Amino acid sequence: MRLAMVAGEASGDLLAEPLLARLRQRWPQLDAFGIGGPRMRAQGFQAWWGSDALAVRGYVEVLRHYRGIRAIREQLAARLLREPPRVFVGVDAPDFNLGLEARLRKGGIRTVHFVCPSIWAWRGGRVKKLAAACDHVLCLFPFEPELLHAHGVAATYVGHPLADAIPLQPPRAAARAALGIAAEEPLVALLPGSRASEVQYNAAAFLQAAGLMHARRPELRFVLPVAPGLRAAIDTRVAQHAPALPLIVTEGRSHEALAACDVTLIASGTATLEAALFGRPMVIGYRMHPLSYQLMKRMAYQPWVGLPNILCRDFVVPELLQQACTPAALAQATLAWLDQPARADVVRARFVELHQLLRRDTARLATDAIEEVLAR
């Protein structure tokens, strides 16, 4: 069983890991290769390029890296067409994967796209690209297959693998012990993003907000998990903006940080869904290049950007974006969760309902769907 896969950035690596493990159970001689991260490599995946090579967000940022990313796609397509796998699975990264999938499909390779692009949130025209590029789409959210079927795209709801991986009762005590945090100490998790551009635009504001919070509540402790390759950038900003902050910086371990914390200040992205599945109140903050923000804002179909709010169809957690993402506003909104425990209890209950909705044994359902594609 030769399988090619492309997972862009840390979130794709996280999504692909349990799927690879289940695929190897189904096909013990699985030979998997392509673009992936450390979690995938731990499952025996041959990463010809690291997933961080595709970890760019925003139009202006993509333009800066366009030639390098295009060169990777051209080299990968040529190699896969020369040595065809039985199936190609594109994990998220639609701007990279859909064009690649269309080319491979024309070359006779079966293609599966894992994670429906957010056509219900913005850029609905991509559904036509999906129809041309994919034999099947594996959907993380229950409302997506019906939407795709209406456009002639075969799709299956498989739930979200994070809902399977994250326990309904998060191990708060064990996570705190692992991080060296006492049971009674209030803890704020800072997650400014897993891309270099996100650290560039968000980390300073997050750290300054933490400094303001600590000035108002000296008993607060902070933890900041760092994505692979970003430790130097984070350390530089900590030294510049929060040198005296009682801060634990960890290599990875974001799930430990979310399990241990009382509240999180977090960048928009998959991490917000992880925080919701851990039942943690949060404040979503995000900045990007001003031109990228204006372009994306004009194409948005709905008022929310954070996954918990999108899935709950409501502003259950604050979103402070671009000019609104100031240290003072971030600090005030984050402290409000600690000052209003009844409000925090309400949002935790909504997150439990969301967790149960998304828990579907994703890896098994996705593997079954891939096997059906191969059997056609």
C-alpha cells in the first residue's frame, strides 16, 4: 500500500497522525511519503519536505514565499506522477493541495482531500476546484457533506480527530504536575500561533497583555508552548516584551498547556478548537499584514473567525482582531473570564456539547472511506 500525503503546517501534522496510525493497522506494509511533520514521521512517514515549508498564512505572506512553494509542488507532482501511489491524501492546505490533486487525478491517481475547505465561511468558489480535484472529501463537521453533495462532490462526515484524541474530562491535575504548576495557582496559556508570521504579528501583543494581567493580578502564572522551529523567535520577544513575567516556555506540549490552564489567550486557527475541546474559556486574538486582512475580511460570509464561534453560531468567546487586538483589550478580556466564573461555566457546557458532536472515531471512518475509494 503506497500512500502519498501532504500535510501543511502544525495543524495538518496533528490531523494526519491518528489517520496514519489507523491506515497502518489496516495495511501493515503501508509505505507513506510526501510532506509532513514530526508527528507523522513518528508514524513511519517519509517526509520529503517538512510541513513547516507550507506554513504561511495571508495573501501578502504567501506572495513572499510563492516561488519556493510552487517549486516544491512542481517537484512533488513530477515525482508522484513518475512513481504513482495508490492514493493521494491532501490534509487541509487547500491552496497547495487542490491544484496538486487536480493534476494527480488527471494522471490517474485517486485523490482524497481530508478537511473540507471553509467554503461556508469564505471563498465559496473553491467548491468547483474540489469537484475537479477530489475523488472524495473527508469532512470534519456534520453540515459539510450535504453542502458538497449539492455540488456533485462525494463526501463523508468523519468527525474531528482532535475530539477523539482529547478526553472529555481533561487531565488538569496531571498536566499541572508535569508543568510544575500548583493546583491552586491561576494559569493563563499563551498561544500566539504556530507559524513564523503569526509569531511576528501576535507574540508581542500577547506578551504585553500578559504583563498587564500580571501587574493587576501578581498571582497569575503563564505558559507558552512553542511550535517546532520558533523557539528563537519566541525567546527574542519574551526578552523584549516580558522579561520578568512568571512564564514557562515549552517545546510543543500545547495540549498539556491547555489541559492545565484556567483560560487561554490564543491565535485564531485549529488551536482554538483544541482549546474548546479542552473546555477552556478563551480570548481569540489575531493580527496579520493589513492588506491580507482587508482582502480576507471582504470575502467573509459570516461574522466569526474562530472555530468555536463558527460551530456554535454565536460569539461564545471574544474575538479581538487586527486594530482591536491591543495588549490592553486582550488583557481585559482574558481577566474577565477569571472574574466571571458563572460565565465560564456556561461556555464550558457549550464546549462539552460541541465535543460530543465531533467525537466519531475519525481515523476509522476516514480509513473506511479511503478503502472505498480504492475499491471503486
